Amino acid sequence: MDLLLCGTLHGPQNRCNVFHSRYYNGCVFQLRKYQPVDFERLLEIDQSCFTTGIAYSEAEMRYFLSMPMSITLVGVRGAHIEGFIIANHYRSRRSSRSVGKIITIDVAPVAQHSGLGSVLISGAEAKLQKAGCDYVSLEVAVDNEPALKFYKKHGYTVLKVLPRYYLDSIDGLLMGKKL
Ligand SMILES: CC(C)(COP(=O)(O)OP(=O)(O)OC[C@H]1O[C@@H](n2cnc3c(N)ncnc32)[C@H](O)[C@@H]1OP(=O)(O)O)[C@@H](O)C(=O)NCCC(=O)NCCS
């Protein structure tokens, strides 16, 4: 995998923080912060990624985007949003450090396996680290093989099985990574 990160996520807010990704077809993606005008596109991407019952409703999506510590980045190719990631962080009771959580990462089917997911998760991890997190966790369905391969490639390991976590029938896996 050949990932070239240029620029920074921590620049002034009015600057576009650019991450170049050299992948298949020479795709180049840009990461930027979520803006309310992006909402419908994010909902559309989520519904194209997940089946009914697992995809977020409009209310759920609004809830996750509005969490006080929410970090949402969108990945853009040209003028078009092709993917996004929502993360959150909170202070652990047992430690003075914060813990990060990936709420969801979604790449539109047409753009999957072209490097955008890697750019999004690296960008979110950098933001979480800057917010004081030294650990990040997430949940994934046991039958989501591309996502499992993706997370393992990014250094996440399985912490425990979450029985019947999705649709009250599919097991989930809690995964984590030290930042
Ligand atoms: C999982 C997801 C975020 C990965 O993003 P992506 O842009 O497709 O992934 P990348 O191109 O950065 O791939 C990085 C690695 O992930 C794995 N991977 C990604 N897509 C894969 C696929 N379709 N099949 C197998 N492995 C895959 C590979 O290990 C890949 O490395 P490689 O390019 O050397 O083969 C994306 O496929 C997606 O949005 N899927 C639908 C929604 C979803 O399942 N989200 C996770 C919910 S927990």
C-alpha cells in the first residue's frame, strides 16, 4: 500500500487540509471538516453502504453528528463527497486520558478499495490523538470481511465478541488500537 500524506489536519480552520492518496487510478482525495450542507450526502452514502436496520436513520445520523466531542471528516474527490468518518472521544473514568471511538466510516460503493477509507481513518486518528486520546475502539459485524481486513491492516485487534449485536442476530466484534 502506498499512502502519501501531504499537508496537515491541524491547520487554520479556513484552509483546506489536503491529503493526497496515490492508489489505483491515481485517485486524489481531499479531507475537510463536515459542514451541515453535507448532511443529505452523508445519509445517502450510509444508506448505500448498509442494509435497512443497520443504516442510520436521519435522526440517528443527526444525533451522532451533533455529539459535543464529535469529529467528522469528509473525503472529497473533485467537488464530490465520496466518504466520511464520524468519531467521538470521552474521558475514561480510570484514567486522565481520553479514549476515542470510531462511530462509523463509510466510503461510497463506487469509491471503495481506492484508498479513501485509509485516508479517512488516518485523519480521524490524528485528530483523536491531538484531542488527547491514546486509545481508539470501534465495533464491526463479524460478517463484514472487507471492513475486518481494513481494520486489521490499520492495526486494530479484536477485544471481544458482542453477541447478537446487529439486528439482534449478527455478532459484532469490539476492536481497538493504541494510538
Ligand atoms: C471498510 C471501508 C471503510 C474501507 O474503505 P476503503 O476506501 O474501501 O479501503 P481502502 O481502499 O483504504 O483499503 C485499505 C485496505 O482495506 C482492505 N479492504 C478494503 N476494501 C476491501 C475489499 N472490498 N475486500 C477486501 N479487503 C478490502 C484491504 O486490506 C485494503 O488494503 P489493500 O488496498 O492493500 O488491499 C469501506 O470499504 C466501506 O465504507 N465499506 C462499507 C461500510 C463499512 O462496512 N464500514 C465499516 C463499518 S464498521
